[in-house]
Amino acid sequence: MDDAAKQMMRAVRGSRSQVAFSRRLGYRGNVAAKWEGGHRFPTFGEMLRACTLSRIDVAAALERFHEGSAGEWSLDAPTVIHPWLCALKGRTTQALLAQRSGLSRQQIGRILSGRANGRLPQVLTLLQAMTGRMPDLIGALVDIEQVPAVAQEVVARRALARLAFSHPWSPAARAWLGAQKRVPRADAAAQLSAALEISEAEAEQLVSAMVSAGAASVIRGHLRPAARASVEIQATADDVQRLRAHWARVTAERVERATGDDLFSFNVFAVSREDLQRIREAQRRFYREVRAIVADSPPEVPALLAIHTAVWEH
């Protein structure tokens, strides 16, 4: 995280000299040199202020990273980050964040309450514990190629995202493989075909595509999953729509068959527009909580969760 922080501040500075950049931020000394040399680090909020002074659209970057929390950060107070962090945190406990990040519960509590500002590497660590997607935030703010400490991970994540669009069944295939740990490569397509109830030819395409994208590897004749990663899919509206439609069809087919232990719930209602917004926010919180559970859970059973709030209104 220290390397990522140093490289990020160099990218934020852009073409200005270190001295000129420091002056623009209001410092008399050459603070930029200290930041980029790792002798000291800015707070996360100070990094965001530096971004705004470098004409980086921080609000748009936070919206791309996580639209549900972006409104908690204000250009009028760019160094105030704890409301945004609390919105990202959702209901994830500080104890769980401490376990994931290596930070103490006291450190996390001070940052989330605004009693401590949180240095850049520290908050990057906390963001990774909260979302599993810290490199995506860096990439939303600066050119990720200028932050080699995390650039490779971002490239790999983008490859996984592209895999999801070119092969819609691939998230399920990855989940299945993660639950198996390893499968003989020669038998992988047949086993995957039976598990997902798809053709063996499509299963073989999935296996080959996962290996090509780095989502799986073949070691000593066995197909093994890559390290799990949470991938935020960013693509065109048409791409996203096709992916949503795919999983909606899968859900509909399962409901038609009344399959085994599947849990299906629905509720048709009329509410005020204000309460409808509350329901949508509750759905987003629930989704974040599920992601936190998944991130911390040993993969034993692949599953699909689909949530859809639809509105009838002229």
C-alpha cells in the first residue's frame, strides 16, 4: 500500500514540478517530494483535495467506484471522508474489517468517526477490506498504468469482467470450480456440464475461456481456480442488460422447475416514492452485506442470488 500511495501521488501531480504542486496545495515546503519518496503520506482526504486541484473529477470517480455512497462526499469539504467510508462500510462490523485489514478496531473506529483522518496507505487498506476493489478506485482517479503496484491486478480484473460478458455462464463456472478446488482437466467439461445443466460443448468453451482469462489454471493435469476476486463490471448499457437478462432467465427456469432447496420470495405492494427509495437503499445494503459474507466464506456450494425491484408507473 505504501508503494501504491507513492505512485498514486506522483500520478495526481501530473506534469507540474514537485515544488509547484506543493505550492498549489498551499504548502511552503516541498511536501510532494516527501509524499512521493514515502517519507510521509498525505491523509486520504488530502489526496482527494489534491485531485480536485489537479482538475480530476473526484465526484465522478467515486460515482463510478460505488454509486450508492458517492453522495456522501462533497467538493465543498473534500478532506471529510468518514461519511463516505461509513456508507461504503454498510453493516460490516469493525471486528470483521480489522480481521481483513490488519488494522486495529480502534484505528478503524477513529477513521470512521472522523476523529482520525487516516493516512493514504491506511485508508487504501481499509477500502480493500471493505470492498475488495481498492485498485478500481485508484484507476477511477488516475491512469492505473502510473500505479504499477496495483496495475497488474486491475488488468486481471478487467479480463475477468470481459469474460463475464463474452461467456455469461462464467461466474457460475468460477463459483463451481472454487467449490471443487481442483478437477482433472480431462473431466472438467463433463463435470461442469452436469453441475450447471448446460451442454458439454458450452462447458468446454467456458473452461478454455477461464484459463485464457486467468480465472483458472491447469497444474499437473488438474484445473484449479485462481484466487477469488470481487469484480465490479463496467461496460456498455447493452452489455449489462444482456448479462442481467441471462441471469433473469436462469432464475425463471429454476422457478418453473421448483428445484430442490431453491428459496424464492416475492412481494407486490404500493408505497410512497420516499419509501420506495428506502427500499432501494435497503436492497443495496443487503447486496453489500452478501458480498462481504461471500468474501469471507470458504467456497463449498455455488449459488445464485437475484434481486429485482420493479416499478409500474406511467
